[in-house]
Amino acid sequence: MKKVNKILVLLLVAVFAIPILNSCKKGEGDPSLSLRSREGRLKGEWKLVSGTETGTSGTTTYTATFTETMCTYVYGGNSQSFTYTEVVEFLKGNEFKSTITEDGQIETCEGYWAFMDGYDEYANKEMVVIRVKSTMSGGTVHTYTGDKMPMYILRFNKLANSECIIEAEGTSTSGSSTSSSTSTKTYEKD
């Protein structure tokens, strides 16, 4: 009888716990169950392992395909490949650093990050806002403060302990020129 009661209690706990655990899932590809908080999963160093970006600029289309060490860029029928690595680190104190090495040229970026509240179809903490305080490229340093800090939004389709997928899409218009792009990049934690 005691064994039946224990099984019944465990079954009731499971029935009530499963919806609660599933509500912790923010991104579409997030794990159904994680013992680490979303912030705990985000913090650390992430390296790009694969990705694609497609877009248009005026009437010309482009495609970029990324691996751990290369990028192949096709624009208007022309194709070129070059070495490419990308590392993003989310640190304590809501700071971040990123380093992109493209064909031997290094570009670094530092700033701050914070989770965003949800809106429309996006869940709370599905997106991260990045505020850039400095960049360095080719020995030239740019620093930003206050409202002049550039801001970017990263949308996490998946944020697991050792893998994340960041998706982006958007359109910009300048005068009569319109450009748009869509990208999906997969990163792994070191």
C-alpha cells in the first residue's frame, strides 16, 4: 500500500511539474528541461561553428555561408572565400566582448548585454539587447557613451548549455534604396 501511495505522489508531482518546466522554455529550440537558468546558460564564450546569411541590396542578392574557420560570400554572381572566425563572450556584470577575424583582419567589440522583455510573438528573455561601448578595427578605436552607444538585438532560437542558435531578419530603407537580410548562426560554448 505504501508503495502505491509513493507512486501516486510521484505521478501527481510529475503531472504538475511538466507544465511548469515547459514554461521555462523561451526560444523555439530551447531544451525542454534545464537545471541552469537562462542567464547561466548564456554566460561564457561562444564560437561560431556554422551559419548562413542571405539578403538583397537594391536589385543584387548575396549569400554568406560560414564554417568554424571560413566564409564563402557570393554577391551578384561573384564568389570569394576567406578565413573567418567569430567569438562572443557574455561575462558577469552584463558585459560582453566579441572578436571577428576576417581574412587576417581583427575587429573587436565590447559593451553590455541585457535580456529583453517579450513582445508580439517573442517570449520574455528570448532576445538579448547589446549596447556597444567600443570597437577596434585596423588599429582604430571608436568609443561610445550614453545614447550614442549602438544597439543590436540578438534573438535566440535555441539557448542550451553548450549550443545556441541566433536568428536575425530585417529590412532597412535609405532614400529609395532598400536592403534586407536573414541569418541563422550556430555557436558552441568552449
